[in-house]
Amino acid sequence: MKPRTDFISERLRQIKKANLYRRLVDNKISGPYITIQGKKLVNLSSNDYLGLDSRYHFSQIQSSSRLISGNDISFKKLEDSLAHHKSKSSALVFPTGYMANLGAISILAQKNDHILSDELNHASIIDACRLSHAKKTVYKHNDITDLEKKLRKKAKRKFVITEGIFSMNGDYARLDEITKLCQENNAFLLLDDAHGDFVAGRDGRGSADHFRVAKNVDVYISSLSKALGAFGGYIAAKKEIIDLAVNTSRPFIYTSALPGFLAELALKRFLSNRERKRLRLWKKIEQFSKGLKSIGYTIESQSQIIPIIIGDEKRTLEFGKYLRNNGIFAQPIRYPTVNLGSARIRISVTDWLSEDIISEALIVFEKAGKKFDAI
Ligand SMILES: Cc1ncc(COP(=O)(O)O)c(C=O)c1O
């Protein structure tokens, strides 16, 4: 059997042969100048047409794509750190997690390939699948038997994509079994870990690490805007895949770079002492979900995202309104974010919440549960 990534090397080889290969070059912009490899040059590659950025001494908005003059020196350190965090050789920052999904899936899955996507995957994954020319099949949520059956269908290459911790259910993808299936079927695994990253696994390495199967994930996609408390998105994978993204990923190439100061912020947050907060968060998750269960709610979440499924849309809105009138904001989530008839109150536990705040919130949830016959 040919190595699975042969097609990636072949595409890169063709790009190089046609003299179209691109490489990111670190730079620093200051007013009309750009410094590249220690040399100060006049910058004729900026879109900051009115010169407003430098005039306000706010010189870290690069006003350009990363392949033109937008590759602020702060990206490299951040990307090296993120690659190490995911035990991959490379990482690439995108302006948002949404774009990271679009950018990763569309460069890999091509015509005659087959993408298998969990039915509860986030809209950015669904949109990414739509952008790709591959055949798409949705498998039942976390249903290994259904995935196995669908993986048996013939295709040039197969890709499985799933969230790590599902954004509206708070459950983990069954990554121990999914990784096994992918190996048995020679399928690539792409993991959107926007909600598991920096929260789950040892040192917050993510949901695949939670199952100790991190090395079997081919491409990680994640957001810097959630647990890391910064902004942006990234992918982490072997160097060849990142190279292919730099050269062919339209949501990476044809948009302005994430501002350098946001890359710096993400690195600062990454290097901060997150572990103490992370461990404390899991205690609070336990307090909240145990509390809800003891009141009588059915809770199936395994994470900081705890949905209370109400079902009916109108009742869910009323439930949310009741919470709000009693000092709690927990967003009612309805179609099309979730299926019709499965509307829910989505609780998101954070380290901001003290034990006392959680206890008080639980009192309100108990009253609400009784009022709306939810317990
Ligand atoms: C599972 C998942 N993937 C991707 C994203 C997009 O991330 P970002 O907000 O960084 O664009 C989100 C955001 O809600 C998400 O929940």
C-alpha cells in the first residue's frame, strides 16, 4: 500500500516544479519600512493605504496576507509552541478557527475522495465539507457501527472529521475507537478540538490526549478564542501538510493576517500558568454537573459544556427568560444550531465561577426545573 501522504508530497513537488512554491518569511513592519532577515526595506507591499496604522503608533496590524507582508515575527514562536503542544512537527495560525476548518479540509479532500462527518459537527466543518469537491457522508453522532459501515464504501482517499468535545452536547467523540477505525480503513483523521483544546487531556493537550491516542490524529484544528482566551485559529499536522496549506489553502492565503499583537497575546496566554486554572475548572465542572444531577436533571455531558435539553423551542426560550429574570444568563440554543425539537439551555462552566456562584445558580436551576417540568 502506498503511504497515505504520497499525494501531498506529489502536489508539493508539482508546485515546486512550476516555480510556484511559497514560503513564509518572518518580518516586522514599522511605518513605511519592513524588516526582513535583519534588513530594513521600504515596504511597497502594504494595503494600509491611508497609513493610519503607523500614524497611530499601532504598528502590529500588518494590512496584508501572510504571504505578502503580513507574516509578523510573532507567528513563528506561537506556531512552534502550538506544534509542540500537539506533538506535531508544524502548526499554522489562521485568522479564526472557522477559517482553519475551511482551510484544512479543502486542501486535503479532493474529487473522488470521501469525507465522513459526524452529524453534530460544527457549522464551520459543514461549510468546509461543502467547499471541498469530495463526496460527503454524515454518520450518526458518535456511532461507531455507522461510521464503520460508511467507511467500507470505496473511495480514492477517506477522511473522517469530528469534533473532540462536541460544542452543543459537551460529550467526547469516541476517539479511542474512531482512531482505530481510521487506521483499519487507511483513513485520515481530522479533529476539530476547539472545545477540548487547553481544557482536556494532560496539561490541556486536548481530547485526543484524554484517550491517549493523540499520535493517531492526522490534522488538528482548533481555536485560540476559547479556552486560551485569545483570538484566532490554527491547525497542527506534519510539516508537509502545513506546507501544502501555506501553498494552497485559500482561507489562509487570500485574507489579511491575524494582527501580530493577537499572535503575541495568544503566545502570552499559552505560556501563562494555565494548569492550576484548568485543574480548578474540572472541579467546578464536577460541582455543577453533580449538582444538576442531584436536582433531577438528566445530564450526559462529560465536560465544561453542559446542555439541559428541553426539546420544544418555545419552552426553551421561556426557560432561558426565567433564568435571566433570576440572575442567570445561559443561552437557549435552537435550530439550526441544533436539530428541531432538541432545543436546549447551554451551560458553559468557566473558572470565573466560584463555588458559591455555582451553588446559587443551582438553586435557580432547581426552581426553573420544577416550573418547566424539566426535572
Ligand atoms: C467546534 C467549533 N469549531 C470551530 C469553531 C470556530 O472557532 P472560531 O470562533 O475561532 O472561529 C467553533 C466556534 O464556535 C466551534 O465551536
